Amino acid sequence: MRSNKTLVPLLLAMSMIIGVFLGLGIGGGEQPSKSSKWEKIDQVLQYVEQDYVDSISRQSLEEDAIAYLLQRLDPHSHYIAQEDVSFVNETLNGGFQGIGIEFNFKSDTVYVIKTIKNGPAETAGLIAGDKIIQADTVLIAGLGYATSDVMKLLKGPAGSTVKVKVLRGESLKDLAIVRGEIELSSIEAAYLLNDSTIYVRLERFAKNTFQEFMDAALPLKSAGVKYFILDLRGNGGGFLDAAVAISDEFLSDGLLITYTEGKSRPRNDYVATRKGSFEDLGLHILIDGYTASASEIVSGAMQDHKRAIIYGKRSYGKGLVQEQNEWQDGSATRLTVARYYTPNGRSIQRPYNTFDSEFLITVDSTELGIGGIMPDVEVLRDTAGITWLYAEIVHRGLMHDFVYHYRDANYDFLRPLSFSSYQAQVSDSELLEGLHTFLDGKGFEIDESEWNRSARVMALRIRALLARGLYTEKEYFMIMNTSDETIRAVLRQIKKAEV
């Protein structure tokens, strides 16, 4: 959901089609009884298989028919082929088996952005800036492989070995990496924004999300902490149970969090059950147009109970519950079986025919019933410093290219720096001067007037991207949040309430 983020093989979220799951079916699936209502479909498939002008696979026909059928039902029911099941389940399962790197394609080469600390790749000696040009006997560089192709080469069962050839500077190195279990964290950032405010950015609701949330947030709470900012922007959803558990930490015992109901699924209430760890803190929730599903459960519950102030833009509007069923051939289906509702009975689901309608961003969903959570405080995008020059640099990937270039050229200096030392010793002027020289070398025409207008925004983004590669996602957001208009709106609201 974030177009400018690095392509990270260990962070492959299914975004809006992840949905909210009531549960996973047992492999093999319950086979429906034979009915004359479905004989026509079977007869047509048999007819096509036998009499079509060219040879065609019955299995392929069936898979295409099932996929089309589910797609016609609603935007979130879908078919998953056997070879894709493990791939699409990774994010929700909280991990996968592989070598533990973040990478991007740079000049048709696999460029290592960072290695997971103490992971298989780091243990084998792979470092940020290395270029992987071969995996086992397969040459990667220059052959136009897709990200998914490279991932299949590098992933594999824990304990197995992949031999990679890497280019480090001008030298070729051969490394043998023993694959292992790679954990995916749901928490992008958790830190004290100031002495009185906890900030947590939650990327998804996966199997381990609640425990990760508590491990990250609870140590930040102290006697001086009064407020909690929960950032759900870009969070496309996940497991219902994780959303309920986190909501429970902010709501009093007995309060309704959400309920689900469908034609074949009786109403099921989800209620706060215990004393929450953060019930005494003022809650502020950030949402945007990519906040969906489980994120909307949390936001809607807090809004209905007047437990939080919601900031940002209207959320996505996904109020459908998917149930996953795995079939005997290893494939799976995710079928919408119910809707979920906020405590006040609001259905957040937008009409299916509005998913591509841009005009809906300005419509009040509570009045027209078109879905989504409307923020209590709408925050417009901060466009100060966004010029055509800046947009072109970002669109063409030149900013990321410069960050890679700068880090490679200064890696020996940057690598040992703590985050605070990095902030103190790497100046904005140095980064901007380096970017200017880099763009000149690429023959990029620079409008100096627009450059001056965008300088602050460019320096901030370069600094944040560089910090992400050197440290973690947390440091990236610690930098970006210093100029985030939605967070500024929260701090203004807090200050106003304290007067």
C-alpha cells in the first residue's frame, strides 16, 4: 500500500485482500453434495475439455472458473492456487523460511538494502550494499527477473543452503547461506514521541500481533505518560482476534468491540473482558484511505464509545469477513461469510461498485452510508515543498538511487554510528549537496527555484530513507514524524485540551 517503500521480500502484505478472518478451514475442505443445480457447470467443463479445438487442461479450466466465480461475488472473495498459498499466508502467520534480507532491484540487479540482525544472511557474511548476481546455478543479474522469481530462489526450508555470488565493490564473493525461520513484526515503530506520549505504528493484524504490541508498548508506559497515539495508516487488516485483543487494552470490561453476522453465520459479539493496560491513557488514532478491515474494527469501536479521537482521512471501508478454506489439492479459497459492525451497529463496508470512485474521498460516509470510518479531525495532506521537481525525483526512483549511492560511498563512516550520532553528524546540507551532484551526474535538469522550495522535504526524506537502511523502521518514522501534519494535529489537540 505504500508505493515508495522498498520492495521487502519479508514484508509482503496482501493489503486490502487480506480481510478479517474468522478462522482457517481444515485442509481438504468440506466437499458439497452433488446437486443438479451444478450439473450444468460440470457438463460445460467436460464439453470444453473434450471438444475445444486445442488441448486444454481440465484442472486449469476448473481453477479459472472458480477464480472468476469468487471474483464476481465481491471484491474480497478470491481463489488461491496451491503454489501461492504459503506466499499469501506469510504476513498473517508472522514469518517465513528464508535468508533474511530486504532487497530492491537496482539496474536489474538484486541490491541488498539490509540484513536481518543475527539472521542467516548476516551470519553468512552478507552486508548491506552487496549485489546478488547469482543464486545457486541461476544467474540473476541482467536477465529481467521479477521480484517473485528472486524470492523463490532465495526462500526455502529452514536448514537448507543456498549458495550466492555477490558483487561487493569491485570484488566477487561466494557465500553459502543456511536458511532459517524469519519472523515478521507487525510493529513498524514504537517509541516515546515526547515525555507524555506513546507512539505505536501498527502495520498489520497477524497471529503474533497482540503479543508484539504489548511487548513494544507496555515498557513505554510510566507515571508521566498520559497519551497514546495508535497509527493505523496504511494498515490493511488481518486477523479479527488480534484487533479485538488490542481494542480490549483500551476499553472497560463489558463494552462491545464489534459483532459479526451473515446469512449462515449467527450474530457473534466480541466484548472487552478484562482491565486493559492503557485504559487510563488518552487515545488518539490515525487513519487514512488505506486503513481497512481489522483497523476499522479498532477505530470504529473507539469512536462509538467516544474512547478516542480519530484523525486523518476517511478509511477504506471494508466490513466483510473472509473465511479461509484449504482444499485437498493444496489450493485455498477465501469466501466472504459475514459482515462486521461497530458497537453502534454501523456497517463500514462501502458498496462494491464504489471501490474505484475517487469522489468518495470527500463524501461523509456516516450520512450516505457508503462505508469507512470518518475521522473526527480531518487532516489535509501537507503539500508545502512538493514541487514538480520533487515529484519527478521520487517517481523516477532517483532519491532511492542516491540513498544507495551515498550509503555505499560512506558505509565505513556510517555503519558504527548510533542513531543519535547519525542525526548529529550527518547534516541536511551535506545530503542536499550530495543529491545535487548525483543528479547532475545523471544529466537531470534541476530547476533551482523548485529545488529551494523542496529542499526541506527532500532532506527529511533522504535522512529517513538512509536511517531505515542503517537501523530499523522505527528510526525511519522517528524522522518522518517530526514533520507529519497528522501528528502535529494530535499534539495541537492535546495542548488545547490541557489549557
